[in-house]
Amino acid sequence: MCRMPPLMIIGIHFNPGQRSRAISGQIGIILIFFVLTALIVISLSFLYRMKIEQEAASNYRDALIAEYLARAGIERAIAELRNDTNHYDDLYEAWAKGFREKLGEGYYDIQLISESDKEENVGIIDEESKININFAGIGPSNEGWTSFEINMGALKGLNKEKLKAILNYRYGPDGAPGKKGVDDDKDAAIVARDGIDNDADGIVDEKDEGIDEPDEFCPNNPYGDDNPFETVDEIRLVPGIGDTTFNKIKDYITIYSYDKNITREGDVRVNINHAPVSEIARMLEKIGFNESKAAQIAVNIVDFRDEDNDPTEYKGKYGIERTPYINEVMPFFTSSAIIAAEGLAKGGIRYLKDKLKEKVKEKTKINIPQLDDVIDKITSKNEEKIKGEVDRIIKKYRRWQERKKKSFSLFKFFQARSAFAAEKASVKIDIEVEWVELFNPYSCICSVAGWKIKTSIGEKRIFGVVPPRGYWVVFNVVIKMPGKTIGKELLDNDVDTVELINLKGAKVDEVTYYNYGFPWRAFEKNDPRVREFAGTVPGGSPWFRNWYWMPRVGEVSPEQAYSSFYVKNKPFASIGEIGYIHSGKQWKTIDLGKNGDWKILDKITVAWPVEKPAEGKININTASREVLQSLPDIDSKLAEQIVKYCDSKDGPFDEMGEIARVRGIQKLGFNGRDDDGDGYVDEDDEREEILRKISNLITVRSNCFTLICVGKVVRGSRVVAEKKIKAIVDRGTLPIRIKYYREIPEG
């Protein structure tokens, strides 16, 4: 057999070993490709992740920078408030305008208006420009005693049902401040007799006043089931409020507002319900009152508030109590009656009385029926003395008649002697009437039982009561008959000082006259509270209103405009009641008018203890029209005038009393009506009524502020990070206290 040669293919040489190696090489290439691809993918993924991480780190860094920028803005705002040593706050100060400052890679912004003039929710906001929902009431108001008389009902969106729901939420399930029916703050014994409408219900010192009163609601230390609002947002939980109503009122409400009882100089205010007379007088002297006027006003303040009706004395001045005053003095009313002895013999004492009354009426020219009674009384009292003198005159007259009969023919030839005989047939009797008239200008009866009139030559006890707005005349009659004087003078005919002394020996009133012996001159007061006479009139006006009575507006100059009589004999309900205090001048009380003594309001308080902050007051420099209308008697027109004053060249309010200068604040004193029902129209206390009601409820210096700051990081022209922080701070403490702090989420 022939051996066949190996298989041969033209152009191809096939070797099994080589085939295996080729396949392995191809697989290797593929593997390398996949490995490289994986490496590329991994590398790309790693690079992408690195980029993501880098961006995240950058974003985190930017966010952190933005946060620190916002914090820096908050610290800057706190510093601005700390360095604001002005004694008032208003919307034209640097803190209110806010600021924007570049810092590093960005800036912080804490101003209400952005660069594009679009309003943003950033800036410094005065919390005392708002209504404090933990203290305000739901109306109405009366005396303006506490912040409860600020009316939340002034805000649009709050109807009666929603207002009641707010109080019910605040007071808890029992519906009463503190524990229902319990005197939580242990002041019922005082409140029930303090003469103040503590609960603003229009009734003073009613039964159980002091129990379940608004002042028993204490947010910082609540009694019973009371439920104070801890944030403004919490009001959304009140039934009927919700987001819609909340959005309407949120910019006008707060839970952070209080006033420290310090003056513009930083001194603690004087409590006019507790301070001694010396402290009050020193305070008045610091304001600018001279020593004499300060002493007079100080004693009047003390006697306005105390209940003893004994005038306080200080440095020679004594106060005004709810007592009568010496109103008129007649020191020398004299008249002579030529009385026929024959008539005296026939009519006796009755004839004498009638003649005396007749002569007195001729001089007085007015009917004084009480004077007839006085003459009757004094002649009856001295009847025995008068009878003896009359008998002596009659005996003398009869002896003259006997002589006349014997010498009748002789008298025919001597007519002159006949005239002499006619004189012998009559007797001259002098009568001197003195009086001191007391006037009670008050609406209550004033007793003068056991009081006395004291002069340099004697004193006279008086008894009785002086009717409301009525008179009591103390008459003294001296009858001088030939050889006999019946009675004793009380008043010197020339110069004397007359004092009115009460039952306890305290001096109530004192006046001095200078007459120098002129008869028939009565010395009259104008304002009975003033310790001096206004002038003299012939005959006087006993039991009648003085001729010099000129109290009403238009009858006197503006600086002597009428002020009503009012002595409370209870504590001051508001600092505005200081306007009732008489200054010692004619018809002049402390003037809280636009050009008056309103600066005194910054120096006084009725808060007790004085060191305790007064919660819920409203800053009239920063409050909106809506908030201002929550104050008693402030309507939309008056709120507008207050805002206009703040915005004018005269504004802002430097002190809270300066609100007296606002147009319309005194409107109740110019409407021709007796608004307070005291019988007088358009007097000082009516003009001051609105100021009086709001005086406890307003301030011009704030302590708590909301700070909202945004921090922004900028690259190029693009904002790459933004953080917003809200803080509420109290600068009334040292150091400044942060009461609320949180980051506001975006969107």
C-alpha cells in the first residue's frame, strides 16, 4: 500500500495547536476590552461621583456660609438694638430701616424692602407695635386700667364668636382667669374697694371684684387650667381661626410686649398711689415746677387718693380734700336804725327785730331769708339783755314825756328845743352783720358738724351739713344799743386771716382780707379752691353764687379754662387721672393739653410694684392704624392723625404724654356736651378723657423685637445659597435675651 501524504489545502496550513492558541488570543483581547471598558466606566462613575460629592460639598459649604451670614446679620441687628440708647423707638431710626452688608462670598440682608423694591419677610419688627394676645381683651373698655382694655376686636377678621373663642382657649375649660371662683393672686380685699373698674365692666367695686379678674391670668406662671399662647402661630388652633383668619391678623399680634417703668432718663417712675408727698414734690421739681407749686400739687395728689378728708400739709401748703371751702367773707356789714321810742315801747322786741331786718335788707338789696332767721335767733337768744335795755330806753322815754308835759308852753317859744325833744323821742341802734360763707362744689353732702371758724379775735363753732353744690353761711351779728353791746365781733374790720378747721383740728382752708374799715364790702373767691380772694363787691352774695364766679370756657382766658371739681378719695386708676389735680391757680388743674404739663406722664406710674414690667403696652410710634384702633376711644380718623403726627416734622412722640398734641385727641372737650355727666360742659377733664383712658396702655420705648435675616452666597450674578433665620430678642435684659430662634425653611 502506498502511504497517503498529509492533507494539504492550497494557501491553508491547518494545525490544531495553532487553532487553540488563536482562540485564546481572541478571548484575551475581548477580556482586555471588557476590563478596559469596566475601568473606563468605573473611572467615569468615580469622576461623576467625585463631581457630585464636590458639588454637594460645595453646596454644603455655601449653605453653611449662608447660614453664618444670616447669623452675622442677626448679631448685627442685636448690636444695633443694644447700641440704640434713644429713649424712644420709631420707624425712622437706623434699626427700623434695616441694613444689607457684603461679607466674604455673599451678604446678609435684614431690611424690609429689597433692592428690587419688593417687600420681603425680613427686617427688624417691633413687637410692641402689636396687640399682645395673652393680655388684650375683646372690649369694651372703661378706665384703661390694664392692657385687658386693649380690644382685639379692632382687627379685621375677628368677629364676636372668634374673640370669645380666643378668651376661652386662653382661660382653659373653666372659662375664667386662674381657678374659677378663687382669688388666685390674693388681692380681692384690695380690689373690691380700690375705686377702680378692674375688670372693665363699667361697674366699680362690685361684689366679688378681685376674683376671676383679668389680672389673674399670668402667662409666665399660669393658675389652674389657664392656657397661655406660647407662640403667635398657636392661635391657629383656636376654633374658628384657621389659616385664613390667621393670615389676616398675624402681622398685628404678638405674645412679646412689655414696658419697663422707667423715665426717659432711666430712673424708676414714681407711683402716685404709694409715694409719700416729699418724693412726689421732688419729682415735680425735677420736671421744672418751682418749690411752692411742686409742694401744692404734691399735697393735692396725696389728698386726691387718700380717704381721710384731712388735708395733707407740706412746706406750708395743705391739700384739697372733698370738703367745703371758704367762699365769701363779709367783715363789716353795718347799718344804723333810728327807732322811735314810742314804737319800741308799743312793739317791744318784735318791733326792734322788724326794724333791724328792714335796715339790713336796704343794704343788701337782695332777699336773704336766712338772715331774717339769724336776726330772730340772736335777738331771741339775747332777749333778756335786750329786754332790759329796751325797758331802760322806755323808762327814759317816759321820764322825757313827763318833762315834756311840764314844759310844753316853754317849747312853743323855742322851736329849736322842740327839735331836741324829738331826738329824745327816738333811739339809734347799730347792727353789724358778719358772715363767712362756705361752698360745697361736690355732688355729695359735706358735714361740718363740730368744725370752727377761727380768726385773730376769736372763733366760732359750726354745726350742720352743706348740701351738694350748695352753701352754708355762718352769720355773726353784733347789736349796739345805747350803753349796751350785744354779741361779740368775730372778724376784724380792717385786716384778718380766716381759717376753716375741721373736727380733727386740721386746717381745711385759709384766706386773708385787707379791708381797712370799709363797710359793706364782701370779699369773694372765684375758684373756691384757691386760698385768695378774687375781689370785693358791695353787699356780697350770701347763699348765692359769687359775682366773681367765672369758671366756664369763654368767661376766662384760656390759661384759666374751667376744670371740674373732683377728689376721688381712692387710688388713681390711670396716670392720666393726674389731670384732675388742682394746681393752686384759678380754675387750673394739671394741664394735659397740647401746650400743657403732659411731660409729667413720663415720670409717674400706677403699676405696683413699680419694678414689675407692665405687659402688653402698645408703642404709639411704631403701631399701625389697625393696632392703634384697639386703644379705647381711638377711631380710624384719630388713628390716622396719630400716624400723621409720627410722620410729620413734629414727630415722633418723644414721650407718651406728647400724644396730647395730636389733633383730635381732645375732641370730647369741644363738642358742646356734658360727656362725663358732672353738670359742666367742655371742661378740662372732658378734653383729657381720651388721653386719660389710653395713658396706662401706651409707650414710646420698646423692648422686644423680631429679627428676620437672610444670608445669601453669590457667585457671578447668581445666588447659589440662601438661609433665613428668625429670632425674637428682649433687649430689656442684660445681656440681651434671645427668646426665640429658628431657621426658616425655604419656600
